[in-house]
Amino acid sequence: MNNHTFETLQFDVIKEEIAHYALTSQGKEKVLQLTPSFHLKQIQSWIDEVTEAAEIMKKSSSVPVHGLEGIDTLLGSINKGVALRADILMKLHDFLDCCGKMRRFMKDKEYLAPRVTSYIYSIDDLPGLAEEINRCIRNGVVDDYASKELLKIRKQIAIQEERLKEKLQQIVRSSKLKTYLQESVISQRDGRYVIPVKKEYRQKVKGAVLDTSASGSTLFIEPEEITTYQDQLTKTKMDEEAETQKILMYLTGLVEEKEQQIRLAVETMVHYDFLFAKAKFSRAIDGRSVSINENHYIELIEARHPLLGKNVVPLNFKLGSPEHALVITGPNTGGKTVVIKTVGLLTLMAQAGLHLPVAEGSSVSIFQNILVDIGDGQSILENLSTFSSRIVNIIDILKEANDRTLVLLDELGSGTDPAEGMGLATAILEQLYKKGTTLLATTHYSEIKEFADHQKGFINGSMEFDIETLRPTYRLIIGKGGESQAFAIALKLGIHPKIIERAHQITYKEDKVYPETHFSPQEKRELEKQIIINKYQSREKGVKISNSSVPKFNQGDNVIVSPEDVFGIVYKGPGEKGNYIVQIKGKKESYNYKRLTLHIKANELYPPDYDFDIIFETKENRKVDKLLSKRHMEGFSINHES
């Protein structure tokens, strides 16, 4: 399956919706990596898991899936030759505690969800590791009682700090130094205690300057009387750090011994988060399991597009027994595109092991590929028109399609000449069907509807339209092509039946009577105004057009020819039917005056005596003309284009 299909059918949006229900970053990432499978047993297993998880959610909506924060950092730090930090070890303890809660949560769910419950047995109980971490680490740091040696060292540190502070208090309270101090406070610089001394009394206080205030008026000095105490305290703290690292290395060793069990537990908990996210999404869309087949048979009962909410008109859809190609006709905004998008998206979701918003009895087939051409797909980078870019996409579809492919085509053949577009669309549908694809196509072309009526393997469908309210009902009717709603709507809105009858004759090459509805005399008079013909206007078909009614263009006028919007130069005209000969890029063609718009007059471009043969005649013709003007020459002639 390609990304174009996922984006067009909004499968990526569905994954993002499911990811919102995951409780961990790892679970969200696993949801976003979800892809459809092509294996029947695997898909069925996935769906059964979601069904069991949804049953568990009915009993208890709070699943203990958490505690995974920081675990990726821990797993990435194992076997690096360095000790794990205390805070990371605490996160591991929280994770192991979460695993214990999940084990207890799933214990009484085995009768309800045997498949889902079985995963819990892959998580080993690691009480020894959890207890050791809890004994040694408290509040994110190594606890005093982690070892006897650490307890002894920290007691020494407490005593030494107390003695040091007492000595400093004596110094700052001393009347001898009171005059020299900026204030009677004790502070620290780089872990060593200092007193604030006024700059001008630097020589009065013996000791090392460890820092200076921002203004430079205060010096922070370590008095020499306490240097011995400071050095002793620093040494003891180094002993504390060494003992702490020893304990952390001990705990790191215990973790590394259980690395495989921890990794398996993490993987299992992430899978639980992933699984219950799918179950929560199923409950949100009122989803349920569907049967999966490999026979290209699709039956959707009361289906809804999962992104359109619960108030949309449900879709009932059936294809594959025996027809494998559906052509849907109907008015714009009638829901044709929504139908094929719904079928495509629900097929993707089913193959990804998700529940679908459908009624019981629905069935979806497995396809190796789903290929789509929906929307204009205009390629700005390649400067392709809408029609051209869609044909490029169709070419890719024709190359990739086979008998394991679902193809979705929206308004095939649109964006070009209707006759050629219809022919091209029909030929493409024929070829895709020959390739064995399961095919859904929407169209406006009545000819394609007729083609589907007579072509084996094809079936027509239409979007229902309420002619009374002039609104679509958004219901799909399979087995019946859409009627000419344009004629019915026009008649309803007040177009004269005679005009509708003529339109029907032109379109369908047959006569049909459109009866007048009941009108009041006033309404009937207004209606008749549409077909009253002025007595001075000719009723004859093919009558010659009076040149007086035709805009006058002179030879050499620069004109714009529509609808191509190309520039040309008037050669001659007008003819009997108001046609002019116009030269475009050296080639002369006949165009009706209605297609011509004056751009620049000839007298603004050329002098009065300008020889227009320079523009309209070839160099060879002009040379021969010059010779013939002097004398008769046997075998020479000039061929003028008309």
C-alpha cells in the first residue's frame, strides 16, 4: 500500500485519533506505525484481540498501563560500563510496580479475555530487584541505609559540618572581625564555607579569597582557621561519593542481570497500551468486529465513515457476488465520493486489525493493494493540469492493478472534452476489469451508466435524490443507475417542459413527454414566455447570418481565440455563417465570430500601405508572385490557403 492511498483515504488521520487514546509515548509511536496486513489469520487474530480488550474495557475503563516514562533511557544506558542514576532506578521501580498492578488486573479477566490475558505471563515477577531498588533508593537519591559504610560516612559528614559551622559562627561573632565584615552571615562557594569581608580590609583577615561580589566591594574569604576543617569535610564527601557509586554499580549489575526480562516486560506493556488504545477507539466509534475473507466480497451493513460522526446517513454496500465493479452516478454533493472513501478506509482499517463502525453481519475482503484516484491531484511542481495529473495517476494504477487490487476512481474522465472523456473513462474501466480488479467508480456520464448496464461483471448504483425537497438523501441504491436529475430539477424549478423534452432528445436520442404540472393561469402565462419566438426572428434552421449582426474584423486585426485563449491574425471574412479565417502560428483555420475578441486593431500595428502578404503568404509564393507580375511563366502557380 502506498502513502498516496493512506493520505487520500485519511488512514493516517485514523491512526492519529487512536494514538490520542494511548497512555505512553511508546504506545503512541506503535499506533502511528500501524500498517495493514495481507494475512488472513494475522488480521483475524488482531481483531479478536481488540474484541477481548473492548470487553475488558466494559468491566473496567481504567487499565494500569503507565510507568514507562524514562524506561527508554534506562535500556539505552545498560551495559555501558557506567552506573545508572538514582532517578532512573526509581523509574524502573515504578515500572516494576506497574507490572505487578497489571498482573493483578488481568488475573480475574482470563475467563473474559483469554488471548489478551495470556500476554501477562510473559512478564516475569522480579521482586528481588524491586525490593533492592526500594531499599537503596529513596526520593530519587541513594538512601543512608543503603550500606553500613554509607551510613557511617554520612554521620561523619554531619558531625564535621556541625563543627565547621560552630567555628564559623565564632568567627563572625568575634568583635575583632566585626568591623571588617560586610555582614554577619555565612555562605558557600564551590562547596566551601566563606565569610563576606569588605574589600578595604582584605589584609586584616587571613585566608584565601574564593569569590568577589559583582560590585567588587565584597570579598568572600575562607578563614585560615577553618581550612583544616574544610579539607577534612571535602575528603569525607569524596568517600561518600565513592560509596554512593559503589551502591549504584551494585544495583546496575542487578538490572543488567535481568535485562532480557525487563525488555520483554516493556514490550508487553507497550503492546497492552497499543491494544487498549484500539479498544478505546472502537468504543468511541461504536465499532465491532467484522468477518474477513479472501474472496473479494465486501458487505457493509449500516456503515459510517469513522471521521464523520454518528449522525451521518449509514451506508449499506454489497459487491463481489457476482459483480466486481460498481459504477455510481448521482448529483454533485450527493455523497458519491464519501461512499468510495468509506469503503476504502474501512477496508484499510479491517486489514489493520481494527473494529469498524458497522452493524453485525458485515464482511470485508483482503486486498494486496488499494489504488485510488480521488480529487484533482493537481501537480504544481510539474505544472500539470488537473486532467493531466489525474491521467498520470491512472497510468500508475493501470500498471500496478491486478486481481488482488481494490481500485477507487472518482469522476473518471472529467476535466476534458465530454465525448473524449467518456470514451477514455469507459476504456479504462474495461481494462481494469480485465485485470481482475475489484472496482468502484463514480461518474456523471450517462453513457458509462449504460455501459455498466450491459457489461458483464458491472453493476450500477446511484445516490438517492429527493425531487420534492431538491436535496440528496445520501443513500446508495445498488442495482439502479441515477436518473437525469438535472432535467427533473430544472422542471421542478420552472423550465418549460418543451425545452426539457428537446434536451432529453439531444442527450438520449429518444423522445420523451414531460407533462406540465398544475399551474395557475398567471403561472402558465409566465411559463409560455420562455418559448414565445419573436415574429421578426427567423425560425428556419441553418439560416444565413446577416453580416450586419456580425462584429467587423479587418485583415491584420490581432484577435484572441477562445476557449484556447491563443492570439491570431485575421486573414479574411466574414463568411455566410459569420466565420473568419484566422492565422495562428502560421496555420489558417476558420473560426466563428463568437469565438473572436479584438485585441489590437490592424491600423494600430501596421502602416496604411503595409503588404499583408508578408504575414499570410510563404516566401516562395511571394517570390513567384513577383516573377508572374513581370511576365507569364510556364509551370508556375501560386496556391493560396483559404
